[in-house]
Amino acid sequence: MEAAFSSSQCSYEEYKETADWLLAHTEQRPKVAIICGSGLGGLADLLADKTVFPYQDIPRFPTSTVPGHAGQLVFGRLQGRECVCMQGRFHFYEGYNIHTVTYPVRVFFLLGVETLIVTNAAGGLNGSYNLGDIMLIKDHINMPGFAGQNPLCGHNDDRFGLRFSCMSDAYDRELRALAKQTAKEQGCDGFLQEGVYCMLAGPSFETIAECKALQMLGADAVGMSTVPEVVVARHCGLRVLGLSLITNNVVSDYDCVEKANHEEVLRTAQHRTQDLQRLVSHLIAKI
């Protein structure tokens, strides 16, 4: 069993090869990394003094295949702070194994990143949420993890983190408090929520029965990403802030004629993206 896991894992040297190449090609030394969800890549456009690397040009880096994910790594300054931004993430449903999905996070750790901000587009399970709400993630439910798809399975390299990683504090309490304060200052607190994010593998949207089950489990929003990156980030000791943009309401009524679709996700993301950008950029100035 150990050999089966190891065959899909990357070695420390492979992560380091990618990190060393990036360090050699930019003078930026970011302490904050941002992973942009579907339709939210505009965050990277706010960076000044940009250096842009298409994923296909970076040694050993995966490539993104999903509409709304540009597929490039952007280094630059946001509010005077050096940052690196992923315009497009990798998903389990694209056919990547769980280690490939999380590959960039360990590269960020080797670059010297200390804080990871993850954003995603999510379906609203909580009946009090509206389209365009921004949900601060306070906890998550890792459904693929229940089935054994955890990025920490296999050989543990102590240079990244301990064998058994605590997840009860996955989403940094101080960063969440800072985000709430910043949202109030920026006039975003009227559509800021706080809740539990549940990850399913995708790419199919949830059935009505699945939505009802997730609501019973205590999930407020559901999506197809984020959790694997957070697990690896915490394993590496990075502080994590998670933000979900509620881009569609899940269908939980058999008489409902609405259907979830990716186009609606991208449209709603475009509508609220400036507010999310403003929140993240002013938050970074305070970290």
C-alpha cells in the first residue's frame, strides 16, 4: 500500500526544483499567496510590478483546464506587500491526483510564504445566504478525505510538517477577525457571512438528496476545491484564510425547475469580484 501512495507523490527535491526556478526568475519574495477560484482571477490584476509565469513554463507545475481559470502564476505587490497569486487552481475532477492538486502549496512554502488566502466559488446551502454573499470559511468538511483522498496520505516528509496534522484550527481565527474588521471598513459587512465549507469531488453538481444530507451535516456552502490546499498549507505551518463567493443557490426542492450551471457561477463571480478584490487587498495591508 505504501508503494501505491508513493508512486503518485512528489519528492522534496521536485518541489524544490520548481521553487528554485521561480526564485531565480523573480526578485519578489512573497510572504502571502492567494489562490483564485472560478472567475476570481481578477485579484491578480491588482498587483503592481508584476512578473507573470504561465503554468506551462514552470518546471513540474500542473496546468489548469477549467473555464474561468487563466492558468498563470503572478508575482507582484498588493498594497505594498509582496504577493504571489495563482490565476487558476487545479481540481481533483480534472483527472489530477490529490498530490498534484496541492503541488503549488508546498512550492509556496519553499518560496517563504507564511500566509495562504484561498478563494472559491461555492453553492449556498444555508437558506439565509444570498447570491453574491461572501462567506468567511470558519471550518470545512472534507468529503473526499472521508473516502481516503487526503493529500497527506503516503510517505511523510518531516521537512514539510508532522505526520499527524491538527485541523481544528485550520482557518486562522485572527485572520478571520481581521477580515471582519476590514469588511466593515470597506462597506462589505452587509453581505459577509461566516460558515462551514464542504468539498465534494465534482465535476457534477450535487443532487437534491446530497444537498439535504450536507445541510444536515452542518455545511453552509459546497464546492469542488480548496480543502486539499488548506490541509497541505496547515501541514506546512501556513496561516490560512478562506473566502467563498456564493455564486449559486443549491437546488433542494424537487419541484424547483432551476438547474446549477458553471455559466451562472462565472456571471455571479463577475458581479461581486470588485468587492472581493477590495476586501482582500485592504486585508493584505494589515497582515
